[in-house]
Amino acid sequence: MLVGMSGLAAAAIHILLNVFQTA
């Protein structure tokens, strides 16, 4: 469960980073 939660958090962070980089 913790691994899944951390995975989702990591995915969200990567998406946000990609949005900021492309912005």
C-alpha cells in the first residue's frame, strides 16, 4: 500500500515538474 501511494505521489510530482518545465 505504501509503495502504491509513494508511486502515485511520484507520478503526480513528475507530471507537475513536466508542466512547469513546458510552461
